Amino acid sequence: MSITKVVIPAAGLGTRLFPATKSQPKEMLPLGRKPMIQLVVEEMLQAGLWKVLVITGQKKRAIEDHFDAADGDLFGEGESATDGLLPQFYFRRQAAQRGLGDAVNHAKEFTGSEPFAVALGDCIIDGDGPAPLMCRLLEAHCSKGAAATIAVQQVAPEAVSSYGIVVPEGDTEATFRIRDIVEKPSMAQAPSHLAVAARYVFQPEIYDFLGRTEPGHGGEIQLTDAIKLMLGEGLRVWCVPLAPGERRLDIGSFKTYAQAFFSMMLRDPELGAELRDYVHGLLD
Ligand code: G1P
């Protein structure tokens, strides 16, 4: 099974980053020289996912404008990250903020009867694993014959209420199956500290479950709840943990945005050394 399509939900209002994102998409915030969403697309190209549907909404037109230049300028030769593969973009608007599950449901016509990946547009997977994380997810999904495959990461106990949290079947060292999942549980009710890490692969059956998912956490249609329904009906859901050398960089808050920006800028091939000296100077 060859998977070439990815859905990038990017319709969220970014209220936690106001006023920086009052009139521009948070996904266009730069991490070093490139906007976040371009780095997400490059991550997807590394895994051979070149048909890209971005779910947009109000104030997100800058994303479409940015990728208009994808004729070689952005992803052309010399961009080793993309292996010479050029993306083909599609855009669909989510008119109302009804949740991540609702956003993914807007991809139904785009993905049709094919399996597809989902990559949240406000974070990247940085660092080195045995292979890029999305490649490992696709490989696990196909070899296990999974209905859904999810990237997960260990988080601190006090952070569980910001994530979807999974309930593993057994050993969680390598690829593992789960028996339940819950969106943003309290610390006291969290069944584990393994959090959904913004990357997924689905069989098209996910749409049957999304169609039956009632509003959940925050009154929104949660992707996590659709996966929970899948598990309830006996479908197989597998997880791939982030490798020790990998981490998720996100722009969910000013703190994580600043961390992500520094991480990328301080290793800029041209300016990184000079900027590291500058930061040392500031700290002294
Ligand atoms: C979303 C998902 C959540 C997941 C998180 C990070 O939450 O609903 O399950 O753990 O992304 O991938 P959000 O950060 O959009 O509130």
C-alpha cells in the first residue's frame, strides 16, 4: 500500500499567541528562516507524502499565498530535506471551529478510499530517529494492517491534561497496540503518560467513526474520540513512540514557540555560530 496523501489541519485561531497571531496564521510564524508550516510540509515530503491538503479557516490566506511559490523556489533543487519531491497543494476551509475531528472530516473527498496521514500544522518532529518518524508510522501502519497508527511521546505527569493520552496493551518500548485513548484527562485520571504527538495514519474507516463522534472535550469533535470509538469496535490501533533523539517542537504557547525558534535559529548553517555567541554575551 503506497500512501501519498497528508492532511494538515491549520484552522485553529491561535488565541494563546495573541497579539502575535491576531491577523496572521500561527502556522506562518518563522522557526529560524522558514515558517512552521513549510517545515511540516518538508517533514512530510521526507516520507513521500506529496499530495498535501491544508485545512484552513479565517485569517489563514497567507498560507495559500506562501505555497503559491512552490514551483522550485521553496522546495527546489538544493533542498536536500525534500529529496527533490515537489508537493501538490490543496486547500479546504473549515468554516467554524468545531474541533480537530471535524477538521479531519473535511478531508474526506480529498482522501477518498485511500489511507492517509495527518500532521498537525503547529508542530514539527525535530532530531534524529532510526528513520524519520512519519516513515516509521507509515511502515508500522502498513505492516501491522492497522486501522490507525499514532505517534506518541512520554510527557510529564503535570502535562497530561494538554494531550490525548493512550492506554497501551503491554510493553511500550517499540511499536505497540493500545486498548483505549482519552482526550486531555486530568492528572488524577490519566491512564498513562504517553501522549499523542501530532502525527497519525488512518484507514478511510476513520470517517465512519468521525461521523458518529459526539462533541467531547471543550465541546468540540475530537479526533481522539473517533479513535476511541474505533477501539470500542475492535479495530486495531498501533502507536510508534518518538525515539530518544527526537522531540516535538510546537508553537502552542509563547514559551514553546520561543524554544522552537531558538532551537532552529541557533543551528542556522550561516548565522548559528554568531547567534550562539550573541546569546552567550547576553547571558554574561
Ligand atoms: C491536539 C490533540 C491531542 C494531541 C495534541 C498534540 O490537541 O487533540 O490529542 O495530544 O494535539 O499532538 P491540541 O494541542 O490541538 O489542543
